[in-house]
Amino acid sequence: MNRTSTVCDLVIDGNSFWTTEPNRIRLAYVFAPGEGEAGYEEAKNSLKRLIQSRFIEYKQLGTSGESIIAEVFVDGKSINQQMRLQGYDVS
């Protein structure tokens, strides 16, 4: 699949965000705490620092409900991998 270029408009939580189109993107293979759970704000802020208002590319891997499940890149680096290295890994 090809990569799509866009801008992150709004980070929702530690593993999902809106783009300017608008599309809701969820990071594939990343598990971050949901709202009300311990570590939610930390995870959300981590993702914000990486992508908020930045140009991103994503490779769609699938869909879930209204979300696009994707591998996301900034400057060629995997944001999914960066979040997993911070401990937001599916385990």
C-alpha cells in the first residue's frame, strides 16, 4: 500500500488522532491507556509531542469502526515504534 501525506490536527489520546481531512487514525500495534486510566495524560502528551500540527505520512493497514488503523511516520521515522519503545506496546 502507498503512504498518504497529511497533517495531524488533533491528538485524541495516546494512540489516536484526527487529521485535517478529517480522518481518525489509530496507531497499529500500540496500546495506550484510555481516558480515566492511569497514564492517560502522559501517553496523550507523548503522542502530541511527536505529531501534533506536524506533517505525517501513514500506511493504512486496516479499519476499525470509523478509524483508519495505520503505521504513522514523521520524517521517515515510525511513530508507532517510538510509542512502543515508550512502553505503549501490545502485550
